[in-house]
Amino acid sequence: MSKINKLVTALAFSVVAMTAMPAQAQTRIALVVKSLGNGFFDAAAKGAEEAAAEIGDIEIIYTGPTSATAEGQIEIINALIAQNVDAIAISANDPDALVPALRKAMDRGIAVISWDSGVAPEGRQMHLNPSDTDLIGETIIKLAADYLPDGGDVAILSASSTAANQNAWIAAAEAILPTKFPNINLVATVYGDDDSVKSTDQAKGLIASYPDLKAIIAPTTVGVVAAAQVVTDMDLIGKINVTGLALPSEFKQFINNGASQAVALWNPIDLGYSAVYLANALAGGETAVPGATLSIGRVGEVTLDDTNSAAMAAPFTFDASNIEEFSKIY
């Protein structure tokens, strides 16, 4: 082969190689969750990837600690700052502990939003609630009250004691009890830290401590599964109803076996999708100010309140009539 032919061949291979190389994503958005291995957040990640594909030129970095701690999330935030990502969208394990690290991120020009579980306002540009806080609080109590015509004792099995979203929902539920559900007696609130083993132990403790318990309300997808499994294993189906917020795909068996009559949830796929739309908008220069209306793609749009927070959608109830259908989706 002549030197000229060799040179042409080499150039041709170089062009092919350069063409085959993937283009650098223009925007890198980190979706930081409370903990990995949680079905709710895995579903949110699917929505995030859907939004990224729809918008184009976005790389999603799906990450979180192995256990739901603020310390684990702070380590991840610092690593993302070092990587100089364009945006961080975080579901917080603690609303206050993350603020210094997230302020550092914003000082470096990284857009920061919280979603699902919020960060204190000084640690983010905006927050996306999955639904209206008061409506969620009323919904989780109503899910129990609808199947207790004579009222009775109920208990709440929450995630961590520092989870801002859980605490806000519980406060809203407690506030509405005297006026709308006077026959419902909330006897205790306990915390399973979104850990299945601890949540199981807490559910067993509630049953042992309150012999007249009629319902366990778990506004956490980990806790509600753990409680329903305890009621199933202890042969208490028909005596204690488990309800709260659940993924249909994870919870279908407990609707089917009668451990639960109904649960509710928003669509976590839509939540991850919407979070990416908002993070990308802020990374691109849009400003989050009270009264601003921002697009969340196919889900619609949100308008920020005085705290730069917005709600995505109302919770949807799953029962025996529809759980099979929705369990195939998320």
C-alpha cells in the first residue's frame, strides 16, 4: 500500500472513530434520592430519563446513599460539586442539614431544586411537592376512616423523624382530625427510617402496645409494605387495616389478600420527570420567583408560591378495582 493510500485510510478510520464517539451531553442533572434500592425512587428515575430523552442533550446522574441519612447525601452533594454538574434535584433526608452543602453548590453556579421531600428555602431555588400537603394529610386519614364507620384507634408509621414531607403530611392529618374525623383516635406516631427491618419492628411494636388498634397508616412506600406484611404474617387480616402511600406494583398482593382496603399515591414516574424539567429550566437560566409559572412537560405546569414551592398533582386512590391495572405501570 502506498504512503498516500495509508494516509487516506488512516484519516478515514479517524473520521469513523470521531463519528462513533458520543456527543458530550450539554446538561448534567443529578437526581439525588433518599436511598438507593427504593422502588419509589427507581420509578422516579425512569421518569427522569424520559424527560431527558424528550428535552435532549441531558445526562441524568441517578444517585443516593445506601441508607436514608443526611450524612450520606452530604457526601454525594460534595462529590457532585467536584464534578461540576449543572443541576442537583434532591429528595432530602433532612431539610436543614443539607443546606450548607447545597448553598456551596449554588455558589458554584449549580442549579438546585428539592422534590418529594424538601430542603429549607435557603438551601434551594425551588421545591416541587408531589401534591398539596393538606390534601395528602387528609387523604391518609380518610383512607383509614372510610373503613372504620364507628371510628377507632389508628397509628402512623412514618419514615425518618427528620423527613420534611412526612412531618408536614402528619401535621396536616393531625390538624384535620378534630373537625372531619372526630371518631378517629390517633394513638401514636413511630418512625421506621424507610428501612424495612426497622419498619417491621415498629409495626409489631404498635400492635403489641395498642391491643385495640384498627389501622396502621404509613405515608411511606417502605413502611406500608412492612406493616402489611406484619399484619399478614400475624394473621390479623380483617382486624387491622394497613393503608397509606404505596406503589401499586409493590403493594398489589396486600390489596388482594385483604391486609389493606385501599392506598394512594401520585405517579413517581411523573414526579421524576417533572423534577428534571424544572432543574433543566433553572440550569438554563430561568428564574424561580414567587408567582412564576414553569412548564413540567406533558404533566402540565406549576406556579410557585411565596416559598418558591409548587404542587404537582392530587393523590390517586388504588383499591381492588384498579390495583391490577396500575401495578403494571409503576
